[in-house]
Amino acid sequence: MTGRIKAWVVGAGGLVGSAIVRSGDLETFSAAPVPWGTPGAAPILHAELDRFVEWVADDQWGLVWAAGAGVMHTSQSTLDDELAVFRSFCLRASDVLRREGGGFYLVSSAGGVYAGSLDPPFRADTATQPLNAYGRTKLEQEDLALELLAPHLPVTIGRLANVYGPGQDLTKQQGLITQLCLCALLNRPATIFAPLSTLRDYIYVDDAAHLVTADVFRMASASAAAGTAGATRRVVCSGRSTSIAEVVTMVGNVTGRRIPLIHTLGDGPFILDLRLTASEEGVGRGAPPTSLEVGIALVQQDLLRRLGDGALALV
């Protein structure tokens, strides 16, 4: 990737957003903090969007939406609030973003939108079938981006697999790999709420960030050359599906500790097979993907550092 791309990563404090910024591949916009979950979120986003447009001037640009506090069990009201903020932002962006020289990237969720889909492995053209409020909200975000932005400028929707890596928010009680590593470190049992045969695709956060950034460059270059608009959908994944049982074994091998399991099945439905196929354009771009074993070791090292800093005291 070459050239100068000025980019705003909305959600730069999150797992994926921070990895995009950390990569150093983009010249990133320094935005004011957004008070997510409050009435002030939308006005601040609008003001920062105006500042971003002024900062970009005539340079190539990219805007990545990697924000959102929602997870699989987030309440409908919280998700509705997030969706309203996103809609407001897209409406504003459709008015002020320059039509050429850049594009908009929406970080979406493969697990959310394909939860009820048929015939895995799932591809970018697989019919979506969300099964809960989180998945439906992700799909509604995609539809808003297509409706409000794609007629005017390039839009890429990246349906990301299960992203993991150092720095994951431990308060959300999500991220199987991080939670298992934490249990190994703190010598406590791990609670598993799904069958151990459940298959998921886990992608290391820096690998996902690299693929997102590559698409930001692609949109900026294509738009600058031809003034193109329209939408591209991608599945961003490692291409390796692993069962929960295998992940538990790997974490135990990497950490050198046996992790006792509390296996309790919730109300379901249980999605046993979420194998994914990476979009062809994403295959072979950049360095080889990080192996799951190496990624687990990096997560464990990060948790050890945070333990030493006292950051795990209340977890």
C-alpha cells in the first residue's frame, strides 16, 4: 500500500479501530471523544465530520466506522440508540463528504448477519439471516450505508469473523479466546454457553485491520481514478474454522494450564457451524495470517502485562 490517505476511524478506541490506527498505514484524524450512549453523541460526530472534511481538503481520504458497544446480548433499546446515531451520521456524511478520492468502510459482523443462514461456509453473497437484535442491527446498519452513501461514493461492508487480540474489553464478557486466557491466568473455571463442537472462524485483530486498511486504499485509488460509487461486500476471516473444544485445548497448551470448564447451555438457538470463506479479493493480500496458536500467545502476553499494571484487579 502506497500513497497518502487521510482517514478517520470512528471507534478508534475499540479492538478493531485501535489496530487500524496502530498499524500506521493511514494518516489518522484526531477526533474529539464521543460520549457514546448520550444525546451528545450525534452532535459531536457531526461537528467532527465537518472538521475531518476540512482537514482532508483535496487529499485522498477514508472513513471507517468501527464503533459500537453492542454485543450479542445487548438490549434492543441500546441497539436502537446506536442505530439512530449511525443513521444521523450517514445522513450528514452524504451531504458533506467529497464524492471522489475516498470511500466509507463499515465494520459489520459475519456472526451476526449469518447466524441463521444455510449451507456453510458462508460467502459475501450468502443470503443473510440474523437471529437476534444484534445481528438485525448490523444488517440495518449495512442497509443504511447502502441507501444513504453508496449512491454517492464507494462503500465497503466488511463482515468480520470473530476478531480477537490484545486489548480486548474485558468488561463485555465476550471474546472466547481472551476469556479463556484470562481464566488460565487467574486460575478460575471458564463458563461455556454453547456446545463444544461449535465451529467459528477466529481472525487476529492486526490481520483484520490490515485487510480493512487495504480496502480503504482500494476505494481511494478507484474513486480518484474514475469517480466511482457503489458498494462492495466482503467476508473478512482467517479461513480456518476451529471448534470450541480445540480452542480450549490450544489455550491450555499455550498457557501451560488446564482450564476447568463449567458447561451450561443457555436458551439458544445454538449456531453450530459458522464456517466462512474469505472474499477472493482479500486472499493473498499482505503478510500470511497470524496462526491461532501465535495469536493466543500474544493475548496471554497482553493479559500478563495488564495484570502487572494492576489493570485486572476488578475483572
